[in-house]
Amino acid sequence: MISRFFSQSWLYAKAANAGLGLTEFFAYRAGISITTLILYVLIARYTQGDVDLTRWVMGNAFALCVYECIFGMGGYFNAERFNGRLRSIIASPTSKLVVIMSSSVPSVIIAFLTVTGAFLIGGLIFGVPFANLNIPMFAISITTAAFACVGLGLLFGAFALLTDSMYLILNALATLIMIFSGANFPVSQLPIFAQYIANAFPLFRSVAAGNLAMGGSFTPEFARLILGEAALGAIYFAAALALIKIIERTAIKKATLEMF
């Protein structure tokens, strides 16, 4: 079962990137990620003046999870419809949790590598003091951020069965996550009610945890942030599975997978 789980993950990763060669894959992933990070950090430099840019490099590196996990898993059902597998997935007696989790593994791995690579390159460009970085804390923060983003992406991805405006929804969601993540400005600058809303979005806690990894050691505050982000991701996954179950039952009753 474990071997089948990871073989399904590998097949999904190959299908999702079938149009890219190895060189094109790295150029696409690395090129867009690094230039996006550099753009936002340069904006911070020219608006904030001569300040330590570590927080902006860290935050915008974590924000790259949005592009891989939110859009990657958000387009999951659209991709399966295109590949002709959607009916099999919905009708299959196999646990949807197993199918979903196997499909999410490549997104988490790619997001981890993308965030790490962009942070290292961006850090070299903007003078981040890597000597102070707590690597285990940093790795845990990225993994948790990717997990939460995958869960939210999958939750909204299920709406692809309810509407044909999926990518409009995903773009709006990505913008909201960027606003509430604290990647480019402190969430404390937002109105009080918006600060409470930020707790319902991924990256808010993991970006803060990543900043604690700079020169820090494991603390109760770091554990609180990571556990909170992991719990949020689990809630997203549970909500996604519940929504998929509802759609599955409706599809059986109406004999259609599209509700729009």
C-alpha cells in the first residue's frame, strides 16, 4: 500500500509537469520563484530604506507556497477532468483521503525545494545572515506552511465541480493570503477585525515561525505557531473531504459531476 501510494504520487507529478523537460522545469520553477521574490524585496528596499531585509526575504520565500500549493491543488479536479480520471476518482470505493494525500505529496516537496532555494538565493543577494539560521526550525516551518496551503488549495479546488470560474476564485484567494500572511508588511498594521481574519489563512503563523528560526532556538511560541498552522491545515483537509463527499452524493443523485 505504501509503495502504491508513492507510485501514485510520482505519476501525478509526472502528469502535472508532462509538458516540461528537466531544464524547462527548473527554469520555470526557479526562474519565476526567484524573480518574484527579488521583485517584492526590491520594493521593500526602496520603500523602507536601508534596513535589514531578512524579514522580507523570509516572508516572500514562504509566499511561494501559494503558487505551488494553492494553484497546484486548486486545479486538481480541473486537471483530473482534463485527463479523464475524474469519474473514476469520484466513483471509486477507494478512500478519497488516500487519493488526495498521494496527489498532495509532490506539491509539498516542490514547495519545500522552491522556498528553500529562493530563500538561499535571495539571501545571498540581499545579505541575509545565514549563520544565525536554525535549520530544523526553518524546515519544519516550510513543511507546515506547504501542508496548510495544500489543504486550503484542495478545499477551494473542490469548487471546480460547482463553478467554471475556478481560476478567478484561486487568484482572489492568493491575493487574500498575500495580504494576511505578513510577508510584506506586519499584520498588526491592518484593522483589528482584519487581524482576527488573518488567523483563518495559512502562512500567517508559518511566516512568523520562519522569522523565529533566524537566530532562535525552539521556544513555546514557535511550537504554538507550528501546531496552530498544522491544525489549520488539518481543518482545511477535513472540510475539503466533507465537501467532496457532499458533491459525490449529489453527483450520484443527479448523474452529473458538474453542478454549474
